[in-house]
Amino acid sequence: MKLTIFTRLVIGFLIILAMVMAVSVSMLVELGRFNNITRSIMNVDNHLLENEKKMSDALLSQILYEKKYLIIHDDALYDKFLLAKLDFMKALQASIFIAADDEKKKMLTTVHSSFKHYQSLFDEEVDLVRAGKSYPVEEHTQQKEKAVNSILDELKNIKASSQKHTFEQIRQLEGAMADARQTAGLFVAAALLLGVLISLVITRSITKPLSRVITKTRDVSNGILKGDLKVASPPELGDLSKAFNMMCEKLNALEHMKSDFYALMSHELRTPLTSIREGTSLLLEGAGGQTNASQTKLLRIIAEESNRLINLVNSLMDLSKMEAGMMTFDFSHQDITPLIKKAAIEIAPLAAAKHIIIETAPAENLPYVKMDSEKIMQALRNLIGNAVKFTSEGGRIRITASNGNSAVKVAVADTGPGIPSENLAMIFEKFHQAQYHRQHNIKGTGLGLAIAKQIVTAHGGTIWAESVIGQGSSFIFSLPV
């Protein structure tokens, strides 16, 4: 299934959104790890350390009250001993509740057992003191010290284990932070790379067919009407290419109809025009009797206009043949310099009538050009004649030829009124004349430059114009050597 432009953009955005969400989820997972580690430190290890301190303080208080009680037998001291016992048991029970591993629970169980033994020894001793009985004080003292030392040793072990676990948790936190940075960096880099690739793919899938449409549009504007635009995807541009090809086919058919019409009309017009011209010539020669001055003047006007119309018809026929690809060319390698000089000599009488100077300045040792000399001569006549037509009296025309880039370049420069820049691309179209020339009532058929372009193009060359308003124009063509 071929995806539309809208669908491609939506899919691209969804993929990018999915990558952003993946990065966010990975960050949340890492934040969860941080939270678990910090919670373990705050709620377990820190509380164990606090409770260890409370138990140590309570135990030391009991030892102090115990020794004082045995000396002075004050029940208030015994009550304080019991309060310290209560504080110790609260801290012990809290530690047993939050202990996370079996090792700490075992230590706390040992503490509880030793503390109970210590309590039982002291309670037994209290009962003996209150009853006034004698007992082995030294033995009781040693057993109590042994129980207390066992409690303090286990509390120290619990403290050391909690501190060790805290340090391990902190190292895990540092490792988790490093992993998070690395994971985030990888995800961000992958997301950026994938985002760029997706953008390039989607953009390329749209701009590439668009560039084909633009190229084909330029071809159509240059008169290439082949309906060979092939764009299948996206569907919108595929439909556009089909419509474009249909347009090219219709334009091509219309162009053929127009060329056929020109050819037919040229053929149908040339025969009667030739008859009119020949009849007029006979009348001027006196075949129909003597004519007076006014009749002779009219007959000469008819002859001139007949010749002009016949030349126009011949130009139309030549152009129609060239456009249809029916014009034959006789190519051979020749020097273009003699053709330039010959064309300038042929046009010289027309230039002299307007007091226009024609200069020829071809470069020396120009390479031979593969050309049809008659057709190139026709193109030169059209360009030079066009320059004479649009150059004011007393102007100048300069014809140059030079060698460059494996081609011979010929330029016909005049001192005419110039051509607006917006018209330079259209002056080689048939029946087209620049707006400036029409405003100044300069007559022309608009076929000379079109024929010159067809001839140069058939030789594999290019033709163009350069102009500055008020300073003149240059018509240049290049032929490959």
C-alpha cells in the first residue's frame, strides 16, 4: 500500500513521539532505582544506626543504675533501670522489624538473648539483695559483664554492617547514576539519529518526486511535450503525474495539429502567391500592354508584397518541417568563418540603406565545426537581418566568433534599443516579438529567431540572447566542434 504524504508525516511524528516516550520511561525506571536505594538507606540503615545508638545508651544507663542500686539499694534507681530497659527493648523491637537481611536479624536475636540473660541475672541479684541473702557477687558480676560485652559486640557488628551496607548502597547509587547517564545518552543519540533519518526519508520521499515534476515542468516550458513523467508515490503526486502526462499528450497533439495546419496553409498559399508574383512580373515587362507610371508603381508594390508573403510561407514550411523532424541536414566538418563573412556581405545592402556599419571579427584558427553550411548560413542571415531590422540608422553591428569549451561561439551584437530581461527567454518562440519592439512599430513575423533556434538545436548547439535596455542586444549561439 502506498502511503499518502499526510500518513507518512503522521507515522514519522508517531515514531519520534514513541522514541521520546521510550527515553522518558527509561528515565522513570532509573529514577525508581534511585528512589529504592535512597529509601533503603534512609528507612533501614539510618534507622538501624539510630536504634543501635539508643540501645547502647540505654544499656550503659542500665549498667550505671545497676551498680548504684547494688551499692545504696535505692528503689528509685531500680525504677530508672527498668525505664532504660524499656527504651532498650523499644529500640531493639524497632530494629528487628526493619532489619532487611538475615545476618542483621541473627545479630539482633543474639542481642535480645544476651539482654534477657543480663536482665535475669540482675533481677536474681535484686531479689537476693532485697531478701538479705548472700550470693557469689563476683560470679554474678562476671556473668553480667559477659552478657553486656556480648550485647555491645553485637551492637558494634550491627553498626559496622549498617555502615558497610550504606557505603555499598551509595556505590550502587553512583553506578546507577552512571548507568542512567549512559542509557540516557544512548537513547538521546539514537532518538536524534533515528529522528534525522526518518525526517530525511520522509522528506526525500516527497521532494524527489516533486523535483521530477519541476524538471518536467521546465521541459514543457522549453517545448518538450513528452508525457513520460513517472511518479507512483506518494498517491497525491502519482495522480498529479498522470494529469500532467495527459496534459502533455494533449499539448503535443495540439502542437502537431498546429504544425500540420502551418504546413498545409503554407503549401496552399505558395502556389497562388507564386502565380500572382509571376503575373505581376509579366505585366511589369509589358506582356499585357503598356502601363503608365501609377500602374507600374502599384504593380511593383504587388510584386514586393508577393515576394514578402512567399518568403513568409517558405519560412513557415521550413519551421514546420524542423518541428516535425522532417528537415534533412547534410553535415560535414567546415570552417564557419567564410559563412560569417558571406552572410555579412549579403546583408550589407540592407545595412547600407540605414547607414549601419557591419563589422566581422572572427578569431583566427577556429576549429572546424560539424554542420550543414546552408542551414547555418540561414541562421546567420536571420540573426544579422534581425539585428539590422532593430538597429536605428547610424548604428553598428559586430559579428564575432571565438573558440572555447570544445565549441565555437558566434555572437551578433547590435546597438539597438535592447530587450527587457523578462522577454529574453521568449524571443526565440515563433510569432513572438518583444513588447518594446511592438511599441515602436518595428514590423516582423517573429519567425527568424525561432528558425535559427531550430537549426542550432539540430546541430547539438545552444542559442541565447543578452541585452541591456538602451545599449543593444547580443544574439549568441554555440556549436560543438
